[in-house]
Amino acid sequence: MNSSPEVPARQSHVRSWSIHGREEITARYEILNTIGSGAYSDVYRARRLSDDLPVALKEIHDYQSALREIEALQLLRHVPNVVHLIEYFWQEDEDAVLVLEFLASDLASIISSGKKREGGLQVGEIKRWMMQVLQGLDACHQNGIVHRDLKPLNLLVSADGALKLADFGQSRILQDTRYTPGEKSTTYTFSDEWMALKNSQWPEAAGNQDYRAVSEDGIKDKDPIDENVSSKDGETSCVATCCTTDVDDDIFKGQEIYGSYESKEIDDSGELTSCVGTRWFRAPELLYGSTSYGHEIDLWSLGCIFAELLNPEPLFPGTSDIDQLSKIINTLGDVTEATWPGCSKLPDYGKISFKPIENPHGLETHLPNRTTMEVNIIKKLICYNPIDRVSAKQLLQDMYFTEDPLPVPLAELNVPIKTNDHRDGEEDSVGDWFGESDSDEGFAKMDFSENEKGYSIKFS
């Protein structure tokens, strides 16, 4: 069966956003309640009438997000550590509705629960969570898929401890995964299937194929897009265009705790956008406006996730894109040709600069009381030069996972069941995670100047 979805042609007129009036869906599923809502999708808990299978129905209101998620999930439909797409409904004048397996929790809840537990998450538990993320991400990259929005909330967990990657609405499918700093997408090409989809070459028919990927697990699918910046793929970064999202918007608009971005358009050249993903997990090349990135941006996000498993605090909790860069630079040191060969070719490298950092904090300061081997795992992912980041496949072979304590069996993992859509539950305030940012203290003075790239902003 062809893995490319059959979708209706893009419609410019207003469509219905209500799943309850879709007879083709309500005839097969009982919609129980809403479990997530964002600017571009709504997620409902439901049960399949034929066999009482619990499912999540994800109604996607954005055409391209639907295309991306359906194609990615079809390509990955046999991967154990990726959420299963059971079937989907998509016909002219209607939004796409994805039927997904229902999972009970996510890695954000695991981290939050471990933080409250005496002794925290045990090393064997951390290793098992890490290995499952690596297995899912390796399958994505082996299939040429860049997820582009990895974070704990998008790593869903079943009641029996199976972790699965979800929310592929920002994903892209690439054929060539070479990285070239500063070049504008000349090394990246999209699959023929994807370009056909983009140009609306698919038949105008409903995609009601049923894949019957029945699982005994359950899923809670959440929408990663709560606050979006609309910009054309291939244009400059959010920093350069000042399209940064304030903390308050990130939190309260979608009841998420991470600031998210997604570009909603793709230009005819197939260029990528740098305004993608969730700020706390965005790779530095994205913050500097790169449009020629590949799977390496997922590896940076992976490092941020693993660091949070080891120490249950966000690694780089930036309150804006500029603050995000500041936190990274204060930890890793100055971004120069010596520390990152080719960085000066990045589109926005000359547009923003910071006071030189004589003594960077180092990743060790973010990982107190962790072993050298644990810190080294993070260092293999959190590094400036994308080509130095170790692949998911390579990390799975790391000695860290074969030395005592060994990864625990799935049955020994502690999985808290989520009762609401907040990351930490009702007990914790949003401020517990964001805290008070001290980055603004260093931004008292801003110097603007013109240069060959147009302008420069220097913070001191």
C-alpha cells in the first residue's frame, strides 16, 4: 500500500471545525470528552463502537500540519516507539481527523512525578526512558523524517511503560541529511511524494483507509502548537524578525509550559523554516536562522530532554529567543568559528551578538550530582556544531546503557496517570517551572548598528 495519504485539495473557504457533526466518524466512534485543544487542532478521547477500543481523535484545522502528520505516521506505522495511526478521515470541505491509539501519560508527567518522589527517578528508570526515545527517534531518522518539535509533552507513555513519539504536525521528510552551515536548503530535498502533496496533486478523495493498528495500550495525544508565528519557510529566524513569544502567551494561551513556533507555509523551493519547534528545545542553528538543517536539530532537543530526566529542571528555559541564546552561550561559551566552524555563514549570525563570555558555566553546573558518564551523554548532544552531535543509533550503542545499573524492564517503570492537561498537575504553579529569569539583568544596554547583513544588535 502506498504510504502517501489520499487527501482532498486545499480549500480556501471556511470549513467546519466541529467533529460532532461528522456522521462518518460518529457512526464508528463515541466521542467522550475533550482532552486537548490548541490553535490548530483539538483532541478528543473516544471509544470505537465495534470493540470498545479507547482512542484519541485529533481534529487538525491546518492543511499542511495534517499532511505532515499523516504522511509521517504512515511511514512509521510499524515502529513500536511511534504512536499508531489507526485510521484517518479527510474529505473536501472538512478538517482531517486522525484516529490514534490512546496513551495514558507523557514524559513530562514522568519527570514531574519523579521530582516529587523521594530519591527522584532511579538511574535504571532513566536509562529505559532514554532508550525508548532513542529507538523511536532512530526510526524517524532512518526514514528521513525530522520531527522538529521533540519535548517531554510529545513523548507519550502507555500504562505499561511503552514510550512513543507523537505530534508530527511539524515534521518534514528529507531525502538528503547532510548539513552545510549557512546554505539555504541546497543540500536538502523533499521526497517526490511530499512535493506532490504540497502541490495538491493527490486525488480529491477522502482518506478513510483503516490500518487497524489495534493496541492494548492507550494514548493521550496533545497538540504542540499553542502559540504560532506565521512566516514563510525559508525566511529568516524569529530572532531577526522579532517574532518572539512572551512567556505569558506561551503559558496561558494554550495551557502549555513551553513556547512553540510553527511556520504554516512552504515556498516553492522547498526551503525549511527556522521558526519551528519549541523554544526551550530549539537548536542554536535555528535561533541563528538556519534553513539548511536536518536531523541534528532533533538531537539537540534530545539532549535537552535527557538533561531534564537527569535533573528535573529545564536545561535552557529561555523567556524569549534572545534570552534562549543567552542561556545557551552562558553555558557553552561564545559562538565563534573556533567553537563552531561555519557559524559565521548562518543567516543571522552577524545580526545579534553578546558580551564575550570568559568563563562559561559548562553543562556540569546544570547536572549537579550526576556522574561523568551521564554528563558526557548530554555533551554528545548539546554542542554547537551539528555534525558533532551523536546520532540516535550511535547513542543506543553507548556503554552507558550496558553498565550497572542496567535499564529496568518496562513493567518496573512508574507511570503516573494524567488527570489534566497541565504539565505538573494542579499542585504546581506555572512559575515553579519558569521561575524568575535572571537573563534580563545582562540586557540593560543594547547597541544597534548597521552591517553587511543589514543591522546588528549587541547585548552587554
